[in-house]
Amino acid sequence: MIETHLILAVLSGIVVLLFLILKLRINAFIALLIGSITVGLIAGLDAKEIIKTIQEGMGNTLGFVATVVGLGAMFGGILEASGGAKTIADFMVSKFGLKNAPSAMVISGFLIAIPVFFDVAFIILVPMIYALQRKTGKSLLLYAIPLLAGLAITHAFIPPTPGPIAVADIIGADLGWVILVGFLAGIPTALIAGLLFGKYISKKIFVEAPELIESDVKSQLPPIGLTLWIIALPIFLILLNTITSAGGLGITNSTVLNGIALIGHPFSALIFANLLAWYFFGIRRGFTKAQLFDISTKSLAPAGTIILLTGAGGVFKQVLTNTGAGELLATSLSNAGFPVLAFAFISAAIVRVVQGSSTVAMITAAGLVSPLLVNAGLNALELACMVIAIASGASIFSHVNDSGFWLVGQYLGITEKQTFKSWTMMTTILAFVGAITVSVLYLFV
């Protein structure tokens, strides 16, 4: 009887969540909170317990996520305004040449989406793929799909982008391990979803570049070496901390380990990156302090939405934990022999297809999966695989309820049908290749 009651509570919460987002068009932040309250009420929590659970879930989640996402957004804002993103793309094309420009695009997308939000990075680089199409006369999709794949993979798989940060925090995964697994899963995914599919679809659909859209970034771009170094610094520091804390490199001196733990924490690593970007991309390149302050302030606007969504996802997770619904779900899956990794992928995929937002899908799925992992005894690498499984599911089948679908179609100048055949299919391939790759990693750890 109790089991049926808790299952009904979880299902009711999910139905309420989707109804509010899809039918009533209520903001996902409020919808997640209402869905969490619904689960709590049906599960039998009283008013004080529900309010305490909301505070607990929000507070536990945002202490880490708000800081990292905020710092990452400011870093990306300065890189975007300075032209650093375009520097990487220009460099890749010059080194790879026109013949291998698709490879240059997938690598550029892979690197640029680390500090810059997906949609912003795409808009910045659109003029470049237009120029490539005009030079070669080949379909625009030959360059657009690899670029979009690189951007989408990094946006979903590799911190410090907000999605994997939020999921890692909710399920308790180490960011260093998530970065490693994200890169390992991202490489074959980029090759198949970006290069191979891009080459295939460009032969099926010829798209000519629309009129050029001018970029707002400064004409004199920052040097490539400096740009790559500053982007790589926080990732290197985080990975260094992860490796040394796991006993790697043979370092035993407690003072050295403590120093690495400080500079290698995502907080410190991103603060260093921001200070370097502020100076080298800003002050040294002629930006005034007022301009830099304005760039930083504007960059926090989209970050605020993600931070609140993540907090609401933490509330959803906490309600499942406090009501015992999460433990029941874990037991049921275990008894049925259903792999939790598959549940992570499927739950994220369902939410993604139904309501459109990959961020909401990742956070909702993380809230569902987190209570299942409490007694699962997973190691750090297995937890990182769980994050990428959720990210893969949340990337699947972008269609008309996803803003990315319309953004891509508009900037590439293609019809809805062509967008389905190219962009939507690419995101679906990306999801399945990512899931298969991470499943193999999971089996061998």
C-alpha cells in the first residue's frame, strides 16, 4: 500500500510538472517547485516538512552550482566580447585548410563551448561557416553540422558548462572525473554525429549561405596561444586536483596537496581564469573597466535562470529522498534488473522530447536518479558516467519545442523539414553514440 502511494506521488509530480510547462507555459523554475510540493503532499509530508525540504534542497544545491555557473558565465562573456571564440575558429581553419574545414569546425565547436553558451557561440561563428560555403560552393551543412555537434557535445558533456555542473552536483559526482569522461565520450560522438553525419547529410541537402550577419566582436582578435591557454587553465587545475586527490602523481607532501586542492577547486580555478581574461582579453585590448563591468553583468542574466532551475531540481531530488520515493524506485529497478545507467538516459530523454529544454531534462533526470545512487556504492568514475548518460539523454531529438531547433533553422536558412533531417537527426545520433560510449566505459571501470 505504501509502495503504491509513493509511486503515485512521483508520477503525479512528473505529470504536474509537464502539464505546467507544456500546457500552461509556466516557467520551469516554478513548475519544478510545484511538482516537488505535489510529490510531498501526496506522499504524506506536512506543511512544515515540505517547506523545510524546499529550503534544504535549494540550499544544498546552490552553494556550489551558483558560484561555478556565475564564474563560468562571466568568463565566457569576456571571451565572447573580445573575439576569443572567433580566434579559435580562424586558427583551426587556417591550420586544417579548406579541404579539412569540417574537422576544424568540430574542434572549434568542441573548444569554444567550454566557456561560451551554445547559442552565443553558434551566432558568433555563423559568418565563418557562411564564408566557407561561399569559398567552396559545397552545402552549408558540411560545415554547420560539425560545428553544431562540437558545440552541443561540449555544452552537454564537459564542465564548466552549466548542465553537467548541475547534474554532477545533484548526484554527487566529482567535476574532474566528469571532465575526463565527457572528453572520452565526446570524441567518438563528435566524429560520428559531427563529421560523418555532416558529410552524409550535406550530400542529401544542398544549402546555400544566407546573407552575411555581421559579428559585433572587435576586429583585432586576441592571439590563439593566449586564448587556448586561458581556456585550458581552469580545466587543467580541476583535473590536477582530481588526480592528486586520488593518489596520482605520487605527491605525498600535505602542504603541496593542500595547495593543489585550493587552486584546483572549481571556485579557485574559475576565479583565476576570470582574472586572466579580465586583464588579457579586456584591459590589454582596450576595454575600459566600465565596459568589462557591463559585459560581466550582462553575462549573468542567462546564468541566473540556470542557477534557479538547478536549485529547483535539487528540491525535487530532496523531496524524493525525504519521502522515501527515491529509495523505493531504486529497489524496484534493482529487483527488476533494470540498469540505473539506462534509467538515467531514458528519463532524461523522455523529459527532453516532451518539453524541449535540455537543461530542464538534465536537472529533472538528475533529481530522479540521485536518490537511486545513495546506497549503490558507485565509485567516482561510475558517477561521472552517470552524469554523461543523463547529458546524452537530454540532448536527444531536438524538435519544435526546443529553441535551438528554431535558432539553427533560422541562421542556416533552411525549412522545418530540412531542420528535422539535419539538426534533429544530429542531436539524436549524438545522444545514442554518447550513451553507448559511456555505457562501454561504465562496464569496464
